[in-house]
Amino acid sequence: MTHQSQIRWYNPKLDAFEWREVPESDEDVSALLAGYPGCQHDALVYREWRTLGASITTALIRVGGAAKEDHDSASGC
């Protein structure tokens, strides 16, 4: 599988979809998933996917999907 340079994902910190460069490492992702309400849960989701063997790209997309679901259910959408 080739490394994608950009992904479109739901960024829970921004509460919006964005295009961004794929982080190079798990440490870079940790910095990305820090400093906002719910960040601990999102970091846990990321670690679970990585433990299952998912790539950084896939794990981030899964984090964004879970965060978007949580956001939508909290706002009644």
C-alpha cells in the first residue's frame, strides 16, 4: 500500500472536514489530537485502530468518523 500525502477527514479539533497532509508518525498524530474537549477519547480510538494494524491514514479517518458521529448525536442531527 502506498503512502498518501493528503487525506480529507473530519477534524474534531476544528469541528469541520479538512484536507491535510498525513502525519509522518504516531507522535505527530498525538500532537494533532491534543488540546480540545474529547481529545482523550479520540486519542484512544486512534490507538485502538493502530493496535489493530491500521495505517495512520485509516486510523485518523476512523477517529474523524467517530468524532463526527458523536458531534451529530450530541447536536440532534
